[in-house]
Amino acid sequence: MRGHVHSHLGRVLTLIFDQWRTWRAPAQSCPARPIQACGFRALLRLCVFVGLLSGCGTDREAPITIRLVDQFDQAVVQGAVPFEPPSPLEWRFDGKDSLAVPGENAQTHGWRAISGTEGLSVREGLLVGRTSGDETPTLSATLPDNLEEDFLYAVEIRMRVSEGTQVGVWLGPSFEPVPTRARREHYPWAMVSVPLEPGAEFRTYRLTNDAQTFPLGEAAAQANNRFTIRHVQVEPTDATGTEFAIESIRLVTRREHLRSISSGPGWQALGYIERETIVSRSPERVRFEVELGSHPWLDLAVGSVEDGPVTFTVKVGAASTAPKLFRRTLTLPGHWEPMRLDLSDFAGQQITLELGLEAEDPGRLGFWGAPVIRHSGVFPRAVAPSPARAALPDSGSVTPQGVIVILADTLRNDRLDAYGHDRPTESLSSEQIRRLRSLGYLQ
């Protein structure tokens, strides 16, 4: 603060000296006016500069940014409503299935071995077997016809395997199993795999592919020009001579996934753009008490993952009659809409900022992406440099003003062979992604 004040003090003293010289200048500097008029105007300007000087000594300094994500713990959330998540779709081999078990292969709850597996049976509430031969071990089951219209978001498998490196799932349109070679040649995008952790402990593997859409039901398939899923095939391991035991296989629908997202701060991705986000559910209203500096504005992006319309509102004031600064209804899910809202009418005030969400059905999701109050024309305050900055040639005396942005193209997961793209990608970044995925650091 002291250096900040001193810099302003130097500028103001320079201006005062310039005005003093104008006041003392001979009359020819103002030939059209008497010397008294020139002196009076200069004196008036001098008084203004002295007033500026007196303001420079205050300890009050406008913040550069106010991150609402950081303020969420102190925020007030109103209008939250309870909601029931949809029923799970799950094969449990202890008899507690939520999916109907067909008459065929009833002893194994509808599952059968297609290739590379022997001794498939249910023992002590587990689907067990042993891999054998040269073909990829594959288990298969047909989905019931009476599933509610939705989309498949993920497949969760809880099991233990003695050996192997990968566990995979294939989702297909056929009622009959598809051989391994045909799956990999004609439907590579429908394959999902993750690294396997062999051992004696049961582990849960979540397999998902955000780049693809997997409809459940004819209406959802026709609306998205996709086939509906009829068949699920599981590759529990890629090793032969290995024993496996599966506790459950769970289909996580998109509706169930959305209902599992809790309100509050978190990272959310829309259209391959990830932002630190405040998640809300209609008709919630999140209120923040913030103190604004000069020239404030609200920087944020709004987005939704719901198929129905969701309306975002921003207002200042807790009263229901307070005017709304912003109201936007989104009908297209899966993308961000950046916004800039001017708050200059409230500069220098303590305000209640309310973020509200409206929808026809309670519990609809809305994302407030990276909401930050910024102040135009405010520069970072000088602070003691860190050891790293002190080691620089300028000893860290210059406050950095820039941001380094690194952009990379063609790295969508549906264009990388590590995620099933049918063409090999040989760039250095692709090699690193394959390596990180094989080590289990990427899903």
C-alpha cells in the first residue's frame, strides 16, 4: 500500500507544480482573459488535485477480482427442493437385480460366455469364470425391451480379476452377440475400455465415452439418428488363464448421472470446455454479499445439460421486487454462453447479488461457469516478490500483467486412437495421452 500511495503522490505533486507555474505565468499566457481569471481557474484545478492527494492516503483499495466460487461457503442458498433419483438398472448376482432376468440363461441372470471363457456360473452371489484360449474373453447379455427412454451414460462393473491390463465394454444394436473381430472393425467407437487393476480385492470400474451417444429406446435413437442399444458385451480381462468374479454390472443412465450432480462448486465441461462452476438446481437462488469497487462488471458463462428450457436470472437485492439485470433462457444443452453484465450503477456499494434458476420441473440443472466480478482499470497491488520471482534478473520488481495461453487442436477424445478412433494418431501429444491412459491417469 505504501508504494501504491507514493506513486500516486508523485504524480499529484507534479500536477500541482505544473498548475503553480501556470498560475505564476505572465499575463500573455492568457491574452484573452485577465490575470485574475487565469489565476482563479488554476487555483480551482489546484484544489481538485489537493483533494485527490487527500484521497490517496486511504487504506481502502478496490479488489481486482471477486471469485464467486470462493465466496460460495458464505452464500445463502434458497429454494432448494428434494428430488428422487431414478431407479438403477443393475444386474446383481446375489438375486437383488433391478433388471428383469430372462428365462434364457436364467441361472447366470441372462449372461452367457461368447468366447474365451469357461465355467461361467453364479456362486455365492458372484458371476465367476475362467478365461481360456486365444480369443478375447467376452460375456454377453441382451437388454429388456421395457426400458424407459433415456441415454446410457456409463457402465459400472464391480469385480476382481487375478491378471490382465484392460477391462472393456461393447454396446451394440444387435440382439445377437457380435464376434470380437467384427466389433473392432465395424464398431470401434462403441468400444470403451479402462486400465485393469488385478488382485484379490473387488474394484469398481466406470466405463464411459463422452464423445458418443448411446440411446436407450427407439424414440431417443430416432431423435439422435443413432441405433438403440440392444446388447451389452463385457470383456472382463485381456489375459488368458485368469479367474474373475463379478459382483454387479450397472447401467448408469444420463438421467441418473444428472441427478447425482450436487449443487455447489465443482468443475463441469460443456462442449469440451471445462470451467470452475457453481451448479444450481431449479428453483434455487444463490445470494452473495459482495463489496464492489470502481467500474465493476460480472464475467461468467451459463450453460445446461437438460433437454428442456432452463432460465438464468441475475439481480441485485434480496427483495422479490428487485429488478433483474439479466434473464436468459437456454433451450440447447451442452454449450456455454459467455456473458458480461455491467455493475457500474452499484460501484462502491455493498450489494446482495442473486443468481437464480427457473424451470418447469424442479431439480433441473444449470451451470454458472467461472463467475467472477472484475473491476476495469484496477491493477495488481505491489507485494513482496516470492523467492522464485526474486531470482529473476529484475529481482521481481515488475508485477506481471500478462497471461500465457497455450492452445492445442485436434485433441478431442473422439479423434484420438487412445479412445477408440479408427485412424492412428502419431503426434507427440497423442503418444503422451496413450501413455497416461495406459497408466490409469486418464479415463
